[in-house]
Amino acid sequence: MQEWENVNQMKYIEPAVMFITMIVYVAIAVLIGIVAGTTVGLFLKALNFLSGKTGALPVPYKMLLLPVGGLLNGLLLYKMKPGAPSAIAAVHSEGEPPFDRSFPVKYLAALITLVSGGSAGKFGPSAHFAGSLAAWIGKIFHIQPFLRAQLIVCGISAAFASLFGAPVAAAVFGLEVLAIGSIRHQFLFPSAVSGIAAFEVNKRLLHTPYEYFTIHAMPSFSVLLLLKVAALGMICGLAGWLFVESIEQGGRLFSVVREKLHLPFFLMPCVGGMLIAVALLIFPADFLGLSLPLLDKAMHGGHVGFFAFLWKILFVAVTLGSGFYGGTFTPQLVIGSAAGNAFAGLLGMNPVLGAAAGMLAVVSAASNTPVSAVLLGYELYGHVTGMYMLAACIAGYLIIGHRSVYRDQLVYDPKSLWVQLEPGVELRKESIRLSSGTSNQTGRFHLPW
């Protein structure tokens, strides 16, 4: 009887409890959004300013700058040994704070990478930095460790919104990137608040410029065009698979070279910088740094070259594989837009629509974040492309299988009935195998039901 009364009373008390919870979430998430958004916004300003200076240098000077940037990366990363976990790994470990000296060292290393011409991204370092700040804030306020995980997700969302001007996609990305087949909905509210706060700080106070795209002359809905976009999504999803594989194999290749030549760790980024410098004798400088001019050209329907996405993959693989520090998200945008632009012509599509779909398909595939990718499309392109972007994102997400640039992602549910895996295991440790959808005797597929 007493238990029934307690349950009955809770029906009336719970809304008040949840209201107080929301107030607390808003206060902490806004604080994280302001602090992380300001820090990331200032990093972006420094990056844009310095990249503008080095980007205007003649090619011979760019060639000299690459090995110097590599050497500085090596000295920072391997001599000072910043060994904190990634923001994603920290969330899975219930908020183990990835800070101390690690996050300023890595932020500086990322700045050196991109300014010197290393082909990488800006989101990974920013997410690590913002997550570190969020964990630090949680420690200052003596927040319980299992709640710090939510704060780190707030930091990830704040970094995404600050860099790309897409707070809605940012709110979901911080949750979705953690695992395949599982979204922690309890993180959504603080993640959204933090992303919006960071976006407003950058837009209104720091005046951070964001670029949005308009796709003109969109045709009325067509099933044939929908199928073409889905096919393009699969092609770009395979480009995402190649990107993931290239990064992994690039790291292994440079490890073998280091062992064979008995080189110290800190020299390997310098070696990578030399290789990229030599590549500039053959390739244009479009593939250095963030390669945003290449993305803009693809998104405005210009001719970027059929193999441009492959060259960008190669440059990123050498950069990150050799030990430069940088992110992988912006390269996904560039690779996807270039691949979509190139293959759209083969499918009889508008190259601008192809670039838009390709960009999101690679993000959906390589990051395993289809919902975030669709929302990003709405914020970058508007609602007119929604159904087509959905088709591209789902196709890319499925075709890549269980691969990701974020190897700390957990897997809870497989994407296919014919795939068997251990739930709750990190992708880098996952052993993926065929399930009962195949016969061990014949090797032929059969329906698992």
C-alpha cells in the first residue's frame, strides 16, 4: 500500500523534478557553450588568419614549410607525450577528463599542421579541446564522474556548432558519433543547449563567418532522380570506405618505414611533410590544409577533376599517417563534395546537387552519423533537398559497413542481419563476422528467419 502511494505521488512530483533538471542542464550547458564556443571561435580566427598568410606563399615556400611543420608536430606530440584519450573514449569511460597539458599541446599541433599545409581537418582537435574544457568545468563544480560524460558531449556539440554554423546537426552529432545502433537521448537536451549557445557566441560576438549553399533550379520530385541520388550515395559511401582504409593503412605503412629505417617517432611527421612537398611538384596546392577552395568549387558546380577526391584522400592519409595531428571531418566534406561533383555527370545529375549529396553521404558513411548528416544538409542547403539528401545519407551509411574514422565508436547493433559482432565493443577492437545468414557448409546466403 505504501509503495502504491509513493508511486502515485511521484506522478505529480516528477514534472517538478524534471523542470529543476532542465534548469540545471541549461545553466551548465550554456556555460560550456560560451566557454567552448569562444575558445573554438578564437582558434578558427587564428587558423583563418595564418592560413591566409601561408596560403598566399609561392609553392617553393609551401614546400619548405611542410617538413618544418612536421618537425614541430613531432617535437610537440612525441617529446611532450600528450596521452589523454579522445573525447569519444572519455564519454565511454564515464567522463574521464582528457585534459592536463594534452589539450593545449594538441590544439597548437593542429594549428601548426593546417597552417604549414598538412592535409587534415579542424573539428577533431576542436572537439578534443572543447571536451577537455567541459570535463574541467565538471571537475571544478565537483560534478559526479558519470555526469561528466554529458558535459563532454556538450563540448563536442559546441565545437561542431562553432565551426560549421549548424547547431541542430551539432546537437545530434555529439550523441550519434558515440556509437552505432544506440543514441543516448538523455544527452540531447544539454547537447542542444550547448550547441546553440556556442553558435550564438560565434555569430553575434565573434562574428564568425559561415558559408551556406543554395541549390538553384531544383527539379520537382522524381523517383528516377531519387534512385540516382541513392546510387551516388553508395558510390560516395565507398569513397568514405576508401578514406577510412587509407588512413589506417597509411599509419601502418609509416610505422613499418620507421621500424625499417630505425627513425625516432618525432621525425616521422617531418618525413610525411617531405613527401607532400615532393607531391606538390605534380599536384596543385588545392589539396593542402583544409582544401576549402576545392569544396567551394565543387559546391558551385565547377570542374574539380574526376580524381580530385582520390588525391585528397592520399594527401590526408600521408599527413595523418605520418603523425601530423589533425581532424578527419572537414576532409570528409571535401572528399564527398569532390566525389559527388565528379560522379554526378556519369549519372546525368546536376553537379551541384551531386556535390551536396556526396558531401553528406561521405559524412554519413565515414562517421556513421546519418541523422546528423541529414540535419546538416537542411542547415547548409535548406529544405528543398531533404528527401534526396536522406536517400544519399542512408545509402552511404549502409554501404560502408562497420567502418569509421572514429575508431573509439562503440557498436551495439549491426547494420545487417548477416553480420555478427560483440555489442558494446569499440570498432578498433571489434571482430566482425558473418552470422546465421550464411551456411557454413555451402557458404551461400539464406534468409536468417
